[in-house]
Amino acid sequence: MSTRVSRARAVIATGRQPAVVARVARVSRQALYRPILRRPPGAGPGRGRPGDDAIVEVARANPVDGTRMVAALASRALGEPVNRKRVQRVMRAHGLLQRSRNTDRRRRPGYFRVRRPDELWHLDMTTVWTAAHGWVYLHVAVDCCTREVAGWTLDVRTRTDEAIACVEGAVLARSVTPGRLTLGTDNGSQFTSRGFRTHLSARGITHRRGGYRDPESQAFIESWFGQFKKRCAWRTEWETIDQARHEIASYIDTYHHRPHSGLAYRTPTEVARTWADPESLHTTAT
């Protein structure tokens, strides 16, 4: 093709009509007017720029994360802003892009506006596998303001007592006063039991239950469990419940110092610190 274009240009230089030459040479007229540019040998996505190796390392260390999260982590690792599109090009060149999920979701008719920490928690339960004890049950409560894990327990059963123990431990650890907290749960039997509701009432905690077969009403804790399973539970084999508790505690500690997309890629610890420090809170508000 390039040979025919070169010869056609030579013929045009002698005074021939470009349209006739293009038709006879079977090349486009656009090719006759635009010079052929060759890319330099070192060009290409993900090559030839400082910091690309660090992006690849971050992407491989976090194989279930998308380009936005990898860009946030790479920015922290390099100490300078990293463009998401640059991360996308580098990850595509190394075959590290993750399949995107469907974002066509139905809109909910209402919402709960969270204005401070310990105003709304989401509590739920999921199962994880251990070789010695089979399926064990993980209760987790997430603060919907700071996205911190307010409390969690791992037990061989999931009854009213285990759900109460998770809430009670979190309330005592965070010194939550009566009338301050609203607890959101689904309609699991342990959460709708008389003992659980009585305990919340005695603690001055408002109980907010989501709709039936409506996981989006528990969006914060459902999202947390989804990331926990991809990053930890599905990538690990635990022999005993004690080993699972140790590694889950380590994961939660790391999670508190990891950028969160719902917090403008700040960490839950950083957001909680703004509420603990009045000067930082004033700066953030202004």
C-alpha cells in the first residue's frame, strides 16, 4: 500500500489529476494528501514513562480493583497524582483490566442522609469456610459516614445472641450514647427476633429494617462484604476459626487505611480523623 501511494504521489507531482491517479492506483485520495507517519520504536501504551512499573506493581498487588482504585493507590505510592486514563492504558497493555459490572441500576425512591459518625450503621451477616469448623458466620457493622468497621464477630452459629454480641461490642467500643444511633439491618431471623429488638430498644438504638429481597437498602454493608470476599475470603483457605479471626482482623486493619471510592479516595481513618479534630473538620467544611 505505501509503495502505491508513493508512486501515485510521484505521478501527481508531474501534473496529473489526483482524483484520476487515486482511482487508477486504487488508493484513497486522503492517503495522497496526508503523509505516512511511523511511530517511534519505543512508543506504545505503558512503556517509556517513569512510574509505569509502579502502576503495574499496584495493579498486580490488587487484582480485583478497577482503574480508579489503582490510580488512587498508585498516586499514594508515587507521591504524585496519577491520571486514571494513563492507568487504564498501562493495565490494558499488561492484560490487567477487570471486567466492568452493569451500572444500569434502578433508582431508589428515598434515602437516609447521614451527617455524622455513629448516626447510621449497617449490620449484616455472611458465611466463610474453615476446614475444621465448616461454615462459620461473620457479623459486621459498618459506619455509613466514615465507612469504618464499627464492630465484627466470627462464630460457629448465627443466632440472636451472636448478633447482639456484635452490636454490644461496637456500642461499648465507640461509646455510643442512647438516642444517637440508627441500626439498619435486613429481615434475617436474628435481626427480627424479639430478643434483638428488645436489646436495641434498651440501648436507645433505632432499628431500621430494609425491604424484603432488596439488598440495595443495605448498600454499604453489601458492598463491604462484596469487596471482602474478592480481596480476602475467596483468595484464602482457613484451617480453623482462630486463623480466620486473625486474618480477618488483619484485613479490617488494612481496609481502614485503604482509599475508598465513596470517600473521594480517602481512607476511612482519614475521614474519621476529620471528625475527631475540630480544626480539620472546619477546614474540610470550608
